[in-house]
Amino acid sequence: MTGALGYLLIVVAGALLANGVPHLVSGVRGDHFPTPFATPPGRGESSPVINVLWGVANGLVGAALAIRWLPHRVAPLEDALCAAGFLAMALFAAHHFGKVRN
């Protein structure tokens, strides 16, 4: 059974997986995109290489957390929490980067 910390880490896994997508896609397309390493952090744009590295790092950590904390059986609550973390990060990123990019 997953405790409160496990549930939190499942949500974080979903958020990290979602956060990795725009960075990886931007980097692979050769586009500059904001990262925490830019100036100012989260608003300035980083190079495509930095975005690929940041996207892969988010994906690896998110996947590691999901593999560790998601049960290896059908677990609707845990799956829903991971999806909620993914959706929350995706909506946050859409809002934040929509403002930054305009």
C-alpha cells in the first residue's frame, strides 16, 4: 500500500513527465525555450541542447519515480494521481509559457 509520501511522489512523477515534453520537443525541433538555467530563470530562453538535456532529465526522474511508486498492478487511485500531476503541470506550463512566449 502506498502512503502519503508515495502518493505525493506519484503526483510529482506525472508532473515531471509532463514538464519534460515541451523541453524535449523544443530541443529536438531546434527551438530555444525557457528553462530554469536561462536568465531570468524560467523566462529567458535556453539553447536547444539545454532543452533536450532538461527534457530527458525530467523524463528519467519522472519515469524512475513512476516505476518505483506506481504499483505493478491495476491501481486506479495511483494512476489517477499520476495523471492529475501530468495534467496539472501541463496546464501550468501552457499558462506560464503562453505568457512568456507572447
